[in-house]
Amino acid sequence: MKLARRTFLHLAAGAAALPAASRIARAQAYPTRPIRLIAPFPPGGSIDLTARLIGQWLTERLGQQFVIENRSGAAGNIGSETALNSPADGYTLLLCSVANAISATLYDKLNYNFRDVAPVAGISRAPNVIVLHPSVPAETVPQFIAYAKANPGKINMASSGTGTSIHMSGELFKLMTGVNMQHVPYRGSAPMLTDLLAGQVQVAFDNLQPSIPHIKAGKLRALAVTTATRSEALPDLPTIGDFVTGYEASTWNGVWAPKNTPADIVDRLNREINAGLADPTLKTRLVEMGDEGTHRRSDLRSV
């Protein structure tokens, strides 16, 4: 039985449109249940704070709860492995960070490939900040360098874990200034700050977000930020590069999904997150937390 040419073309066009229609329908229906957004560090740190801010925005925009799940350990690798090895259905996401890029070079074997993911959206780029316990007799970066050189090995430099941006910022400082400090790793920024505030450790190159309240309250002394330019959140604070030529370090974060997550779901999440980053209220909140600027989604492929 022969089909008329016009009938055949109509059927062919309809068949070709089915996959696109299916993708559109799936994107419009998503999400139909709560979504896990895994923050691979403990509560209270910059990753956790950013995840909760973005999660709240997405909850309001998409009508389903974005549940923040803190899975800490191994510089973020435990939570990252959990997220990226989950089903690729859009219901498990990862708040990724520069720690993922560092881990790829620091560890011989990871149970996930940070390049083999579905980048969803970049969120922010931010400086770290040198913060001292007030007992340390230094008001400026040069004074701190002089004090550290006069007390080699006696200063405990805390971090949120080996291989994190906080750790690497401190190690770069040690390398470029020749100071000798003892590295004390913690399982996240929040427990690190607890001991720093108590004077159990003396210095940290902390993410700006969790440190700002303590700096403004006078409980920690801030010396400088790690980026090449000053921070909008603390504009009176100099940069380390003002005193240590060539020094620069920053951190970034974004959202990843497991490989093979449907592109239409990734695109919808990207649009909604970017809408949040353009929202004046959310944007102001991020700046107040120390975040400065955003990465494009393509940047998350190339780090």
C-alpha cells in the first residue's frame, strides 16, 4: 500500500517532533519530587551557606524542596562522589568548588571524574582572607611575616581540609614568603573557625563568607584578601599582593549534575540559577557574603 507523498511528509515531521516534544514536556514537568543538593562540607562554611541560599531560591522558583545535604570529609570528595555517582535524573546535584579541581591533581585515584560531569551553572568567585586570632601581635601582612619568621614552626595554620582552597592559599603564602607554619587540617571551615576563635590555632586563610561576621565583631583580625583586587565586602582591606608581589588566589563554586543528566533539565536549572544571580536581592546577599562575580557554565568544564 503506497502512502501519498504529503501524508508521508506529515507523518515523518510528526515523528521527528516527538523527541523534542518529549524533552519539552519533561523539562516542564520537572521537578515532581524534592531534589538533593549535596554540600560536601560541614554546615556553616562557604559551600554550605551558598548551597542554602541557592537552594532556597530554586525551591521558590520550581515549587519543590531543594534539600541541602551536608556530606563532609576528604576535602569534599566524599560528598562529591555521592552526588556524581547518583542516578542522572536531575534529583541529585552537587555544590562544587575549587576543591574539586585541586583534588584531581592531589589524589592519585578518585571514585569520580570531575571532568566527566554535567555542568549546570557557575555561581560565584570569591577571595579568601588572612584572619588571625587577636593574640597574634601583627596588624599588617609585613608584621605577620616578620612575626612568623621570628617564631618558625610555632604558628598553627588551620584549614578546612588538606587540598582545599584555604589550605592551598596558605601553602602558597608560605612558599612565596619563606615562613614556616604548621598546617592543621579540619573537616570544614566551621570547626576550623571554632578553634581559631578559641585561640587553639593562630591563623587561617579562610573563605570570606564565614569569616566576615567574626571580623566585623572584632573577634578575628583580618590582614588582607588573597585576590588581586580588593573585596567589595571589605573594601578597606588590602590584598596580599600589595605586600607579596605576584601573590593571587581565589575560590569559586557552582552546581554540577551527574553525567548524562538530561540536557533539558540541566538547561532549566541553568536558567533558574542565572535568574537568581540577576535578582537584585539575591545578588546583594551574595556580595555581602564576599562573592564577587560569577562563572559561566562553560568555565566549569575547563577548570
